[in-house]
Amino acid sequence: MKKFNWRKYIYKIVVIVLIIFFVGGVGLGAANILSIEGTRELYTPEEPLTPFPETDAEKFDYINSAIKKALGADLLPKIECDESFSIDEDTFKNSANSSEITAAAVIAQSGMESAIEDRFEKKETDFGASAPDYLAPLNLNPADVVSTEINYIYYKCSMCTSSVPAEEYGEECPECGNLNTLDLRYSDDYEMVIHVTPGSASFASNPFPDTADIDGLIEAEGKKFYSLGSFSKQVTDAEIYVRINRLTDEIKELQFKTFAAVNAKLSFKDEYSGLGDVEISADTEDRCRYSFTWAGLSLDKHETTVELGSSEVLKATLTCDEPTDYETVWSSDNEDVLTVDNEGYLKTHKKYGDATITAKFVFKDVEFSDSCIVHVGVPAEGVDLNKGKLKMKTGEEFNLVAEFDPGDTTNTKCFWFTNDAEVAAIDENGKVTAAGAGKTVVYVVTDDGNYYSSCEVEVTD
């Protein structure tokens, strides 16, 4: 991703912005500024640890392997299980169309939800405990599954940096209104939703919640005003929600949800007897949620460049019971180039080169670590290609050369990409090979991923 050299271009940018405001083209002008070479991020997603599950059977196997990984880990993650019950007040109806009854139901709603939730037993298993008996892999028969979906794709606006769900993708950013600024992104987590047929064998063999005694609570809440006649609760949908980190296959969250339609007949009495018999209905949701917290250590950076004589600090985040109780041990594999103290502060020496900085800590007899590659030298402030446009004939070759700014940049390692290898292929040394008629763009990206430059390639037969 190539960045502006702000010192070099600041005056031009100020002039452009002033012109934009004077002509009144604020949105269009902002989008045009973004289109300047190198200001938009060239994004390469991280590969998943396990290949993307395509079929329903693969998805079920993947989820179960993640659950088994948690239950069989050397150090069991912290697992919390909580249940909740809610009434959707927007779905409440009464046959009398009485606003007073509706208002009374809304007031009673929170009391009923709290009364039900107070009876739930919260379950918790701490780090390193034995696998809990309240959690097991899913037991699903494909014939009982209504639908499945998996989400991990979203779009990021390069103008306002807002995240946009995949289903809202379009030419225009829904947040800032700029055109063609939505860039494809991949979340670190897979989010999967499985809908199961209520009452099926798969529904019965998995821990879908089904709150009982709602009728008793309805009667208790209003016994001074009415008596409860008929009552029914019909499950309309059963849903499993799973969130798994696709880079580690560590499960983060597992939910079982039951949606139901509740119908009751109330016979009002005493001073309210004039209301007679009233039928009420509403939709409810029962949820059983398991959350997983994995012990570990993570650094805020995994690759960086520092100049000789400059100061830099790496930050380590510990995930455990009491992070402040544990010591983080830092080390460098090349102390002639770079050393690190016990708080993560880096110190360069009189030598260019690379060093891997590692932070470790021990929690419940298990060691956790994370590393960062540090390049010590003169960092790149930009990169350009010796050609901005190429016209080639099929079969021809041309060597592109990456020219770094400043000229004494020490880390000149770079990566090459093409938008369409069937038009123009490019190898790891920048050699372009014209493969077929058409137009494409090839890129060079600096090793730290901060700067890039491109070349338009037109191939004719």
C-alpha cells in the first residue's frame, strides 16, 4: 500500500482541497483525491488454517472439529454458558385492540423476562479445567437442516473507512456516498448460522432452550386482573450460531436459539370484566450462549521497520486469569542488530539487519508466545516503477524495476502482482510476460506492505 509523502505533497493537497470547496464538489473531489496513485490499500487476505467448508457436511464437520479442539486442548479455554429469554414487544397483539392492554403488557414484559432468567443457572469452566459435561459436539442430521449460511466477507470504504456488510455492497458507499470506494475484505472469523427443523431428531438431540412455565408467569403477573384460560407455545424456528477464527480454528462463540409464537386467552374480572375474554400473542426468543476465551499472548505488530537510533516499543497482550500476575519474557535472535528490554522497548545498534523479537509467558504450565520481525535500517518512503505504461505483443518480455525512495532504502525486498495473468504474468523479479491480448495492471508492493506502484499493460497479438 503506497502512502502519500505528506511533507512533499502537503501544499498540493491544500490547493486541491480549497478548489474542491470553492467549486462545491466536495464528495466527488474527495473520491478523486483517493484515486491518486498509491493512496488506496492493496489488500492481500490471510489464508485460513483449514480450507473453506463448502458443503453442509463439511461445515458441520468443521464446527465439530473446532468444538473438539476446545474440549481437547492442552489448556482448556475459559468457557461461559448463559441463557436468556426475551419477548418481542413489536409483535405483541391483543384481540381487543386495546392500547391499555398493550401498554400493560409492555410494562410486564421486563418483569417476566427477569423472572425467567433468574431461574437460569449460569455455568462456567475456568482456564485449564476438565472438559465440561454441558458441552458436546453437534448432532445434526442433514435431513433436519432447513438452511445454512456462512459469512466472513465484508467491504471497507477507502474513503470513510466504515465497514459495510456484503449484502449492502454497491457502487456507492452507504455511509459517505462516495462511488467505487468499497474494497473487499475478509474477516478473521467465520460466522455460521444453521436453521434446524423444530421438533426434529436434530432439534431434540442438541441443547436448544425451551423456556417452560410462561403460562404460570402470565397468570402470576396479572392474577388481580384476569384469569388465564387457554395457552399455547409453538416453536417456529431453531437456529445455531457459531463463530470460529478461520486463522486458528479456535471457536469463539456457540449459540442455540429457539423462536416461538405464544398465544394466551385472558378472562378479565372485577372492575376489568368489561374487557371480557381477550386473546393475546407475541413472539419469544430463548437463547443458550457458550463463549470461549483462549489463553494466549499477542503482539500489536508482527513486522515493522525501525531506523538506527530511533525508539520503538512492542506491546504484548496477555489473555489469562490475572494478566498483571505474569511476567512477559522478551528476547531477540540478533542482538548485534537489535535488543529488547523487559518492557518491550527496542534498542538499535550500529548495524543494519533483521531481528526477530519474541515475547513469551507461562500460564498453568503452558508456554505462549508471539513474534515480530523487525527490519533495522532506512525504511522506504515510497516506490516507483521505471515504466507507468507498457505496450507489448504476445510472447514479449520486459523487466520492470522498482525504484525506492529514498535511494538508500535498506529493505528493498518487494512483491509483484498482476490483475490478470492471462493478459500479463509477472514473476518474483518483476519480469512481465505478455500472455494474451487485453489490458491489465501489474503492481509492485514493498516488503512492509506500506507502498506500491503500478504499471498499465496493454497486450496485442
